[in-house]
Amino acid sequence: MDSQTFNEIVAAQSRCAPAESIEQLEQRFKQEPRCPITNYLLGCHGFDRGRCAHAVRHMMTAHHAEPAFESAALLVFAGLNWISRRGEALLPVLLDTWVEFRRPEFDRHRKERRLLDAFDKPLEDYGAVSPVARRLWRLPIGTLRVQIREVVLSQNAERYPLLLAPA
């Protein structure tokens, strides 16, 4: 995919409300089922809606079509782990998977950074959060952001030292 098309798709999707975004993405998926951006964002919506197998399938396609989307690979394995750990929140499963896979530094590649930057939301000043927390916050998965916010603000934040550790 050329840079102009990539930027146009990312820009258009980043301006949409979630419900509108899902509808547009599903239409785009019908037209271009291997588009890495479309699959990545549909995967994120799948995680938000608790449709893990759906999310994993889209993330697999996104990573295969665009290997620079390293977070898609991490989310594939986190999703597979999450299926076996049903009932748990996504955040602890994702953290365990991140450690299991030797703490991959996704968002190293320009294309992935452009995608994540477009959907990034400010991480309000919650005190000392780790680079891991900031990196996970960049993933455009609303439920994951809610879970990170809850952990950082909670009295039980010590259960997640990876999110609070200084740089």
C-alpha cells in the first residue's frame, strides 16, 4: 500500500465516531479484505466488543499484510491467551503475553507509529506510569484504556508493577 493511500485511510478512520467507524470498516473490508489498516481496526473493535476470535482473525490478517504492525502480532497471541482465560480482563492477559514474548517494543516502525498516533488519546497525568503503560495506552482499544486508567488510579495498583515502574 502506498503512503498516500495509507495516510488517507488512517485519517478518514481517525475522524469517525466508533459506531460510524465500524460501519465504514465493514464496508471497506468487503471491498478490500486484506487491507492491513481495516483489519487492524476491526480487530481492535472486536477486542472492545469481547469478540476475541473475530479480533484475532483480523489481527492475523493485519500482521500478515503489514509485518510492520508488530502490535497486531502481540494482540494475536494475547487474544489466543484471552480465549483460554475467559472471564479475565484483557489487560492482565496482554501484560502476561507481552512478558512471555520478551517484551516486544511495538511501534518501532514508521507505519505502525503513524497508525497508532492517529488514534492516540492523551494519557492524563495519572502520576508515574511506565513506558509499558504508555505504549499499551496507544493501542486503539477503548476497553484496554479503561482498564489501564482504573489500575493506575486504584488502591491496588501494586498488582500491576509493570504499569507503574519508572522508565
